[in-house]
Amino acid sequence: MISPDRNLPSITVVQRVAAGDVDRSAIVHFARYPGFAETAALALLEQHGCGLDSLAENGLDLRVRELRTSYRAPAQYGDLLHLQAGPALIGRAHLRIKVQTTRARPEQEPEVIANSELDFVFYDVRRGQPTMVPQALVTSLQGVG
């Protein structure tokens, strides 16, 4: 198992909070944050040549093994969110991605809204079982090559 350090690649996805993301109080419903985190995690995989289409072409799929989100402050309708995703742990058949969601406001320091971790298992569709993380992805995420 490889525990990456801070020097490994990350990606930031910018997303504005839409009307469909909020509840009657005009704050983001707690169930939306995992979707935000997934968007950023999949963008990270895509950036490293291992997006969903690429996986499917190779007979692979992703399955969520575990998802955790801790909430720090509410986001509101219209807020501009920055979702920073990076590898947290690379295992034999799974990859844990951390996503930090921050709110960007003019002339203020970014505020942490939520921290999420998604643990994906790589799944061989033809064999119907988990499989190893593709070596090209491991190499790319480690910044080697």
C-alpha cells in the first residue's frame, strides 16, 4: 500500500451552488456534498488517463467501498465552491481520494465547507470481481514517468 504525500498531484474543480443543490433554507442539502466530491474525484481520474470511459473500454468499473464526509460550515445558493481532490491512499485494488470543499468569497480567505473521502474499488466487469488498480494510474498519481 502506498500512502501518498503532499507533493502528489491534485485537481481543483470549481462549481457554483445551483438552485437544485439547496433546501428551503437556501443552504446546500447535506446529501449534495458526496456528489460534489465524486465530481472532483472523477475529474482527478480523468486527468490521469483513467476516466470512466477509459475504464469501461478496458472492462473495468469503479465501485464505492466507503464514503465519508465531515461538514464544517454551510454553503449557500450562489456560492462558488472549490473542490480540491487528490490521492490519499493507493492500495492493491482500491484508491482513496480526499476532497476538500472550500468557499471562495471576494477579499476573504477561502473557508473550508466540507472534507470528504471516497474509497473506490477497481472492478473487473468480465470476471465479476475486484482487480488491481491499473499500474498506469498508480504511476501517474505518484508523479513518476
